[in-house]
Amino acid sequence: MLFREIIGQENLKAHLINSVKENRIPHALLLWGNEGCGKLALALATAQYLQCENRQEHDSCGVCPTCRLMQNLTHPDLHFAFPITKEGSKTVCNDFMNSWREKVTENPYFSYKEWINTISNEKQGLIYSNESEEILRKLSLKSYSNGYKIMIIWLAEKMHETCANKLLKLIEEPPENTIFILISEQPDIILPTIISRSQMIHVPVIDEESLSKVVGNNIAHIANGNYIKALELSKEEYSNTDNLENYRSLMLGAYSKDLLTLKNWTESMASRSREYIKDFLSYTQFITRECFIAHLQNSSLNYMISSEQAFSDKFKRFLTVDNIENIMELFNKASRDISQNVNTKIVLFDLGINLMTQIKK
Ligand SMILES: [Zn+2]
């Protein structure tokens, strides 16, 4: 990982780069902060910069043999510990190393939940007690190139207590040229003695300007500095398209008082599953509220993606203080009726007719 591949975090990058250049990297570093701010990416870039054979002023060279091994996560002096779920004969991180390398090299921004889903059907993962022997074994090996041995522990708060206690001993008396980079989203539940022996560095959320260069202004605003959230929102944008189109057709029918349009809409909706309709009705409450807020011209309070924003720009003038409550109640009622198994066609057609009386040209 190169520093220049990391989104934002310019101050922190400069700090880490200088620490390496000035030989001030502590033997235990704890990068902590919210999900999606780039802690793992920063740990990887720091590790690579430490090892690079041809270090540049502001980044690793990216092309020396060591950089190549670091980028593939196959460098013999780069080690990892991370939460796993025990399955059959798989009991230590090494048993999951191929999945880990694949996941991290594809994109080092992912959540704990996403990782656990990648390797297992279980919900919870841990760094189990027997991992401590693995860590000790790996760090006892002679360093490959007489450089640093680096152990990155992703989500140190997931360490089993026994493992944490053994790790503490290692941090207290580290093997020569060994650097621990701990990563945490909940440092308050890590063993306090580990915390006190590590240099803590807070990783802030990604600044909106840097994030918007990657995912656009709208998503960057909603994601609030969390790149993982931003990626999820980009996917959602895709699935919301259906709901927005259905809402647009319904409102067009209501606005134009066109019963045939409304009837066609009702029939096309009624051919979908009840779950699909429920999802749509819950979306109507979101989008109606958003358009109304936009009408009040309070765009900083809006959480719409770009296609919704474009729709809202045209539609919002039809939502006023006089009809908003009634309209929200109509959607609420339709939602309740669908949950109580009332006939879909009747519910949706009634909804359309009632909206006609509320939406004024
Ligand atoms: Zn290099």
C-alpha cells in the first residue's frame, strides 16, 4: 500500500512518514478511530515505507522487490493477526491467510462484519488464545532481510484475554527490530496495560473534500467521513433506483389526475412480491420527508443521493405544510394495510386516489 493510495488523512500521513524517516516509530503503535477512516491502509503504508529499499521523500518507491512483496502481503517479515471463526481444522489466522490477502489487496477498507461474512456463516469472530503462540513463533523467526519484523493486529479489541496477556509480554520485551501496529475501533475495551505501552494515534474520519473526490459530493456528505459507508451507499444508489422510479410514476399519476396511469401503475406493482411493496412503501416515507425538507430549503439536512436530488428539485414544490401530514399518513396507512395482508391492488389504488386529492397543481 502506498501512502498516495490512501484517501485524505494528509496530516497523519506526513506524521507517519516523518516518524519513519527520523527513526522514531515506536515498537508498538496503536491506530484507533471509527470504521472506514483508513486505519488498516495507514498501517500497511507505514509498514511498506519502513521496509522499502528505495524510500522516496513522501512515499515508498512501489517498485523495488520488497515493495512488491509488501503489496502482495507476501513479505516474510510482514505478519498479521485478525479475528477469525474456528471451523473444523482451521483454528489460527494462517488458515485464513489466503482469504485475508485477497480481501486486503482488493480493498483495505472493509468492516469487521464484512470480513466475518467473507470467511464464515458465523456472526462473531475472535483472535483466539492460541493465536498468541503463532504470534510468538512468527516473531521468533530470523528476519528475512535484516530489516524490521512487523506484526499488524487488526481489531485488537477482538483479542481473547489470554492472547492479550501474552501479547502484553511481547510488547513489554519485544524481540529485536520488531514493530507492532495495532488497529482498533474500540480501544476502551483493550487491556489497559497494552494501551499504556503503545503509542496511540487517533485516526480521524476522512475529510469531506477528500472523500468527495472519490465518491462524489452527495455520498461524501452522507457517509460522514466513512469510506466503507460511502461504498455501501454507492451500491444502495443502484437499488434505490427502482423505488424512486415507482414513486415518480405514482406521483405523476396523482398529479395529472390520470386514472389510467394510476391503474397501470397499481397493476405493475401488484405483480411484485409483498416484500417488494413493503420496501417501496417504507421508501416513500423517506423520500417524501426528504423532498419536503428540500422544499423548506434546508439542504444541509438532506440525505438524498444525486438521482433523488434531481427528482426532488422538480417535485418538492408539491409538498407543503398544508398537505405533508396527510400525505405521510396515507403512506403510513398503506404500509400498515400491506403488513396486515389487505389486498395489494386495493391498497395501492386507494393510495393513488387519495394522493390525487392532496397533490395540487
Ligand atoms: Zn520500495
